[in-house]
Amino acid sequence: MLRPLAAALLVVALAACDPAGSAAVGSGEVPAPAASAAPSGLTDDAQTDEGEKPGDAEADDAGEAEPAGALEVAFLDVGQGDATLVRTDEATLLVDTGRHDRSDLPGLLDEREVTAIDVVAVTHPHADHLGQFATVLEGLDVDEVWFSPADHDTLTFERALDALEAADVAYAEPSAGEVYDVGDVVVEVLGPDAGADPGDLHDSGLVLRARAGAASVLFTGDVEEATERRLVDGPHAAWLDADLYQVGHHGSATSTSPELLAAVDPEVAVASYGLSNAYHHPHAEVVERLEAAGVALYGTGAHGTVTVRHDADGWSVATERDGEVRPGEQEDEQEDGDDA
Ligand SMILES: [Zn+2]
Ligand SMILES: [Zn+2]
């Protein structure tokens, strides 16, 4: 099910972006991954399907720091929610699936010629992460699904479970310490860790670092400060180190604590949020903290879809439009409690 990356189409997609919104970031000075810390070769034996696994790469692929093909991470503009596409020559992963009250994700994937996905990982079942899961599963050729262990009592969750049951896909609930090979992408699992509260949707959320060649990206979902502290103090803290960081919890001040930021030490950070959202994301403390750390900060609310690419020339960022990440407006607009 591995499809080669359509390079020509990528060029088209990037060319559609305003050139003024593109900027080179860094020049290949990415830290070498901590190969020795990765128990390579561990496969996802929790899955229930006998179909061909996207993983199972040779063990010696894990941990190699040689410059492989490009890694492209597209933080899709899905409003106040998350949906991020990770692609290499050999693998396609989707981390989170947008909002329940929008239907934008299939079109955004279609624009990028995505018809097959090796892994759809949903960090936690809130409706701004799980929102269009069922539609994605029904409309695309998905090999494998990863969920966090938490249940949720919403229609969105029920519909997701129904779609999962009806689909012919492998299923896993990754947990800390596991390493998955997905084509040429190595995914290290930091959370949920042993201390996670399975009844807390954020605390028990998936925390994943994806690596391809020398490039790495960290997804912490909506985990908050207490969880971040456990990760920083935990046995897999070395896996937090990433060049590219999706700003936790849409830029909320509950997350991206100074300790976590120091451990991640990213060059580029992207926050996924909708402009003028009811939660005022991103919060001023987080924006200031990232800027003070010298991190190049982008946001889907300010820039539309943000596409970050790593190849032989280092990192580059292309945005759908020009903009600047500013803290959320402080006047209250509407309250919408469930799907934070
Ligand atoms: Zn969220
Ligand atoms: Zn959430």
C-alpha cells in the first residue's frame, strides 16, 4: 500500500503558495537522532488485522541518520482543530482528522493527491481531532489506525467506532516505549506513558515523534503541563528532541511548558488553530515563550496550511498566505466546551 510521493504534484502545491510566505529555516543543522535509545524492530503486534503491515522495515533502517528522501509535514488548515499530513517517498501518515462540524479534510487530502494512508493516528477522541475520522476511513485506502486508549461519549466517537468496525484496517493503541516502522518513517511513542490517567482524554493522548532520515517532528496532541513533566522526566525523554514541533493543545497556556520546550528544542513550531477561536488560542505566554527561544513560529490561523519540508538542503516552510502568529483575541465570543 506504499505509494511513491508524487514530486511533481508537490511542486504544484507549493507553487500555489505565496512566495513571500516561504522562508528557509536553518540549513541542515539538525541533531542526529538518538539511535541508541530506540529499541528498533519492535513492531505493532497489538493490531488485529493480518494484512500487510506498512512497517516491518529491516531493523537496521531504524536509527540511521543518513540523509534519506524528503520529509514533508503539512499542517492542514482545518480551523480550530488538528489534521497533519506526514509524507515521505515511502510513507503517508495522517495525525488527527479535523473537526466534527466541518467537512474540509477530504478535499484538502484530495488536493494533495492523497488516496492511500498507511497510518491514521488520532491523538485523542475530542471532536476537533477525531472529527472527520469516519469520512476519511470510508473514503480513502487506509491501512492502519492508531487511537489513544480513552473512550468518549459523543456521537463523533460512536461514528468513528462504527467506521472502524466496518473497515478492513489494522488497529493499535500505541503506548510509551514502542517504536513503529512505517515505510522509511520511524515513529517513537512517548505517550500515553505508564502514569497516564486513562479517564483523562488529554493525559492519555498519543504523543508521537516521527523521524525520517535526519528530520524529526513531535506531536503532543493536547497533553498538558503535568503530562509534559512526566515525559520530560520519563525514560524516553530523549525522544522529545525534534526539529519541528506541533505546538501542544493549539497553543494553549496549559501546554508547551518551559521544561518541555527545552527538551524539544525545535527550530520550527506550528500551532494548529482557527483565527478568533473561542479559546483565544494561541495564548500569549506560549507565543512569547517560543519567540524568546528563537523558534520560527507559524500557525494555521495566521498562515493557512503550513507545509514544512526537510530535504538535502535543510528545512523550508511554505505557507498558504502571509501572516504573523498573534495571541488570541481576549474578548469572549462563544463558548463551546466539548471539543477542546
Ligand atoms: Zn484539541
Ligand atoms: Zn482535546
